[in-house]
Amino acid sequence: MTSIGRVYEVVGGVYRVQLENGTSVDSSLRGRLKARPWKGGRVVIGDRVRVALDGGDATVEEVLPRTTAFLRRGAHGRTAKVMAANLERVVVVMSARDPDLSLGYLDRILAVCAANALPCTLVINKQDLPGARAASKPVRDLYRRIGYEVVLASAESGLGLRRLRSVAVRGICALVGPSGTGKSSLLNRLDPSLGLRIGELSPKTGTGRHTTVTSRLLRLSDGTLVADTPGFGDVGLWGVPAGRLDRCFPEIGALGEGCRFRGCSHVHEPDCAVHESVRSGGVARSRYTHYQALLEEVD
Ligand SMILES: Nc1nc2c(ncn2[C@@H]2O[C@H](COP(=O)(O)OP(=O)(O)OP(=O)(O)O)[C@@H](O)[C@H]2O)c(=O)[nH]1
Ligand SMILES: [Mg+2]
Ligand SMILES: [Zn+2]
């Protein structure tokens, strides 16, 4: 007998699948699937799979086509890392402080989402901490102007949780961001029965301690599917040629039409509409700097 289901966790070679009838099975992977015959590499959370059930044994026989895949460049640059499949949105969770919000990280991860054609929402968490509101407002205004949805939140006070829930119910999403920004804390607030592990920050560095260790697709009490993921620091773009990088920065990509040269890289060319806009205060200098940094890294 076979059944269709969705992978919600992968631990030590065991693929935990929720079947369409609601039951959950721990499956192994059919040998030929380990040979990575399909685009995007290994089987990940969110993948829809066909599972063969034989007595107590469950085996993933087939991976159904993906609608999306969250790919980024691996730490050593040569391979793509796939974190989740079939997501409909990414929720980037940064903290206003503890750890401090890094605009460099933020622009990279937003570009990765755009490269994967995934819409994203930015959450700036820990608004209860002193100075957080003042530090977050200019960031919120900048990204709203570009067109991103921004939610100021606090897992401590509950600020922004209603909006976060309204984002989550729109489709399958994953919370991603640096370690320690409060991804698991926010999810616990959305559904306390999840009981996710929360970790203290390192007193020495003020950064997270990588408390969440595997990505997991969770079902909230209202049926919504949301993934909690381990914080990561390496955010590289995968599969974006230099000539297309500007489209991963929407406000920069939109100006390209006004450049003298078609295919303008917006770095050294004369009569560049992007240069002009940076000079006159349109495109934010931080965004432009991060665009240039990424341009050095892409294929
Ligand atoms: N003051 C304050 N602290 C928070 C908030 N959200 C989370 N924290 C604290 O931040 C620390 C890290 O929280 P986690 O939820 O484990 O962070 P995470 O993003 O899941 O981290 P990783 O699993 O390592 O990626 C914990 O000490 C939380 O109590 C918040 O809104 N305000
Ligand atoms: Mg966590
Ligand atoms: Zn240009």
C-alpha cells in the first residue's frame, strides 16, 4: 500500500512524514532516492512524498515535484544547501538588539528569498527591550518603503503576535534568521503546546547558542503549517548570475530601465540610474553597499 504525505522532520536518516489521513510515520529512504536524481538534492521538510507502507515499515518511494525550494550557498561555496521545500513564504526574524540587527545579514537573506522566488515578511523581535523601538523604526521604514511587510514584535510582551499569526495562515512558511533572535519563542507564543526549546544567549558574545538543531515543520493548533529552523550565519546566494542580482534587490532592479547600458551592473558604468538614486537619497546606501558585496560573490 502507498500513501502520500509531507515530510515534517528529518533526523539521522529518518524521514518523519505526516500522511494525508493525519497519521505520522517514520520512514527510511528508498536507495535510488539517495542518489539525488532530482533537482535540489536531498529530501527536506515540506517535501511531498509517496510512502510505501508494509506492515510496520515505511519507505519514501518518490518525491513529488516541488513548487519552491529554499536554496542557499553552502559554507564552502561549491554546493547548494536546501532547507525546505514547498514553502509559500519566508518570515525573516531579526531582533532589534541582543543580538543586534545586522543590515548586512538582512539584505543577504532577503536576496536569497527573492532568488528563490519566495515572498517574505520581516519580523523585528524583542521590542520590549530598552531602546528597541527607537532602533527598529528607521529599519521598518526603510524596508516598508522598498515594499516589504514589516512586523515589530515581542515574544515577551506579545506585541505583533496577531499580525504574525495572520501572516502564518496565508500559507506554509518558515521562520529563519540568526541564532537567538527568538524564532522558537515566537512560535511558542503562537501555540504554547509546541513546547519548543528556547536557549539563553551566550553571555560572552551576546549571540544565540544554536538551540534549535533541526528544521521542523509544525502544525499549530489552528492547522497552520510553520517551520522552525536552526539559526544560521552563512547566507550566500545560489544560482543567481551577476546580471540578475539587481532583481533580488527590488528597488534597485526597478531602476535598471533608466540606465544608459542594458545589463548595467550599477557599479562602474556611466549614466547609471542606480548611482544617481543613491546620490540623491533614493536607494539607501546600505542596500547599495550590500548589493555590491554580493556582486563580488555570485557566479
Ligand atoms: N526580551 C526578549 N527576549 C526574547 C524575546 N524572544 C526571545 N527572547 C530570548 O532570546 C533568547 C533566544 O530565544 P530563542 O527563541 O531560543 O531564539 P531562536 O531564534 O529560536 O534561536 P536558535 O534556535 O538558536 O536559532 C532566549 O533567551 C529568549 O528568552 C523577546 O521578544 N524579548
Ligand atoms: Mg530556536
Ligand atoms: Zn545602472
